[in-house]
Amino acid sequence: MADTSSLQKCVLLVDDDEYLSDVICSAIIQNGADATHVGTLGAAMVELMRKDYSLVLLDLGLPDSSSSNTMACLAHIITRARCPVVVITGSDLTENLVERAKSAGVKDVISKNSFSLTNKLVVLLAET
């Protein structure tokens, strides 16, 4: 893996919601990082082999992967990413969901419905 400490931070956003993805990518870019957006888990896995990222934002429900399937793949995704992975979800943030995601190794779980989503992104970017 390349040393990214002196390089531009780069965030991979994996989400099939085009409008929300545009909003999130804009927030990432406004905070000085590059953003790459893909809409499927398969495309994310290809992208993670192609390039090193500082952070991955991963939606659970994708066209090619159900929420439960994506949850089951989290450990593999985290290994492939070699950087912090944050789950973003439109589902209710139940204690069980957060526990399962964190036990798989994700850095955080954020609700898409949260008014503070972009604020949390700023904090995550500062930490990477």
C-alpha cells in the first residue's frame, strides 16, 4: 500500500442514490479531499483493487447486494480497503446493526437520515 500521508486524501463513496451521492461528494471535495463514486458493491471491489483510498463510505443496500449480504461481506471489504470503512445507511440505526458492523471492523455507522451527516464527514476526513 502506498504511503498516503503526504498525498491528497481520497474517499470512495459506494452508494446507489445519485442525489445523495452528489451531496456527499460535494461535501468531501469542499473539505479538500478527492471523491470517487461507484453505485455497486462489485464496482467498489474493483475500485479498491485499482487504487488506495483514505476512507470508504459504504451504503449497505446496493443494487447488487442486499443489506444482509453487504454486512456479511464487511470483513472482506475492510481487508481489501486497507483504510477505515464507514457504513452509511438509510435503515434505522438499531443497536444490533451498529454492533454487527463495528464487530466486523467498521470505524463508524452513520444514518443517511441524519442532519449532521456532512458534519460527521468533516470529522472523519480530519481523522484520516
